[in-house]
Amino acid sequence: MLTALAWLPIAPTAHAAHHPAVRVESVVLEWRDGTLQRSPLGELALTEFGGDGPALARFAGLEQKAATLEPEELCRVTLVGGDHLAGRVAGGEGETLVLRLAGVRLPLGIERLSALEWPARIPTAEAGAIQPPEERDRIYRVAGSALDVVDGTVVAFDDTGIVFEGLLGQKTFAWEEIAALFIEVLDEPDAEPRDGTRVVADLAGGSRLRGRFLSLRSSGLELELGPELRIVLPIEEVLEVAIDDDTLRFLSASTPSAEPLRGSPFDDGGMTWPHRVDRSCIGQPLVVGGHVYHRGLGVHAPSELVYELDGAPWQLRGEVGVDDSVLRGPRIAHGSVRFSIRGDDEELWKSDVMRGGDPAVAFGPLDLDGVSELRLVVDPVDDFMGDRANWLRLLLVR
């Protein structure tokens, strides 16, 4: 959570710069029961979220928006607890890093940081070797076409780089020469209890940000991230806002307890496609019927994902489809699959045969009351060619 961050002394409310090239005309509001309402953006003025009101809000069309940062500048920040942000490092002061996110300068205390990675600076051959040490901190430094590894301790952040204490003493590594930084997590920080509705916002560029909801208007989404900072994110940067409590969650945010098949169509296990979260099974955005989805699971048939539930009266709804990436290949490789959902030993839902180019098909709500084990199954039909299947916007609601 971000509410307990150590904030820099900045203005109480920070506004992000708008992008006039993106035009949003309407917002889709979604209630817990799946009811949808499309409203003109100019009429949007929410000061309460959840409860009897909408539980989610999304802005159709913005999913297609590309990140505005140059690849070399893009830094992926992993926070303690699993949230992730994507932006440009704008320096720091002492134990506080400053990230420019959607035009807002966001200060992040070191106790909230788990990792910083600049994907464009990591050579393809080195990508699989990037990992945190068992203890202390680690910097991966660009050294030509390879990476140097330096273990030690982060001393401070500043505008030029990271002050780092290693075996050879203290040194400042410039921001532009760092490919990755891993910070040892000493203690999971306690979330500061605060009144109001907690929400999670998915932003253009791949960021996911949590905070206390203040308002949602045509001028932007206003969140409180801590006792000394409120931010206003422009609508052009917000893909979706959802309540963040124990009554609604995206299934893709949970880790399956088992994945028996791992997308392996061959008995000898010589080729596998493990599931991917919020990406297709080949690591690209989830796209079905020309529409981009930022929440979901990408698998390759045959696939089975198992989730343990608590028997609570959950309902599950979502969409399914074959990823559009198969359309770039020959027609014989456009895929043919069938989706099914099982609760314990009972089949709750099964799709017709779906192929590449078909629009997504919605299902649910499915009653999961009393169910302890949920299985998402995708079976191949005919052959295994192009069977890239997507589970889209899977919502558990109670």
C-alpha cells in the first residue's frame, strides 16, 4: 500500500499534464451485479465510490494508448506488496526516490521499494539472469553488451544517481548506467488505517496505483496516497478504477494453487506455455476481437488453472476469447479451443468452439457459494496450432 510512504515536502495536490491528442467522451460505470451505465464524460462527478454506487469505472478506447516515454527512460518499479508502477525516475533525496508518473512527481520511500528495472537496458541474453540477491541490495550496471553485478547497500538517492556502499567502498552509480536495482525487503510495512473507500487504478503505460478515493470527474481522478499528498491523474491516463476491498477482486491478481498442464500439447513435455498475468501466453497485450484488455490471463491450450476459494458466496463473471495475435499467421494456425469452468466436481459453464478473430464471449455471473476449488480449463479442438486463449476481466464479487 502507498498510504504510509515518506513524502517529500511538495504541494498538497499535484496535477498531471494532459495529453490533448487523446479524447475521452464517455465513461462506463459498472455496479457489483454487472449492471453497466455509459455516461457522457462532461456529466461525470463522483465523490463516492462503492457502496450502493458503481464499483468500477473505465474509459473505453484508452487501452489502445501507447506509453509516451522513450523505451530507454521507462522504469518499472515494483513496490513491497506487489504493486507496480511505470514511469521515469526524476532523481531523489536521501531515502526517497522520485518517480514521474503520468506527469505527477511521486515520492517513494525506500521502505516501499522492492525493485527498479529499465527493460530497454537489459540485454536479451541477460534477461533470465536478473534476480535479487538472498540478502542486501543489488545493482545491475550496464557494461557494453553485458551487465556487471554489484552487491551492497543503498545509501541514498539523489538527482545524479544512487549512492551505493559495496565491497570496494562507497560509489555513486549514475541513473543512465543502471539496468536494475533490487532492494532487500526487511519488513512488510503496516498499512496506515484511514477512513474512506480504497481503490486501485490501472493507468496507461502499465502502472497500477492504490489509494483512498476522493473524486472522479471529467478533470481527473483524485486520490489520497498519504497524509501529505493528494494527486489528480488526468482521465487520459486512467484505464480503469475499481474498489479495493474484500468484496471485489480480479481473479488474475490471485496466484493459482496448481497449473497441471502448463500449455503443453505434447506428452514428452518438450514445449510449454505457462500462464501469464495481464498478458497473452506469448507476452503481448491481451487482444480479442480488436479490443485490448489490461486485466486477464493468457494461456495456451491445453490449459488448466486451479484456484483455492474460501467457500464464501462469490460470483464470477468475465469474458473469453482467442488472442488476435494468431491472425498474423496462416489460417490453419488461427486456433480452435473450448473454455470451461468447474467448481469442485461440477461443470458450471462451457463455451462453444472459439477461433481466432471471433469476438470475446461474456459469461456469468456464476454462483460459487460453497465452492472450495475453482478450475479454469481450456481444451484444444482439432489440433494445437494457434490455441492462444485469453481469460478476460475475471471478476470475483460478493
